[in-house]
Amino acid sequence: NELNKRAWKDTLPRFASRPAAVDLKRYDDYGKFMLEHGIISELPAAKDYNPTLN
């Protein structure tokens, strides 16, 4: 949808310039929020779905 397209365009430059700038704790915290609010039924670990770039 249009919102996703705009969000992608806004975030791509950030990750393109610093691809290792992923904050796993923030992803984990957001996952906990979504679980607590019934948005997701299982809590995945951020390290399992974020790539490791060396």
C-alpha cells in the first residue's frame, strides 16, 4: 500500500548508509509490545530475522 511504499523510501537511505545500524534491543522491545497487545501470537528474537553484516 501507499504508506508502506513511503515508509520504505524513508528508511532505505538510513540502512543503506549504515546497514549494521540495527538495534536488536529495540526490535525485541517492539516485539514484546506487539505480543502484549495481541498483535502477534509468538515472540521472535530479533537476531533470528535481522541479518548479520560483517
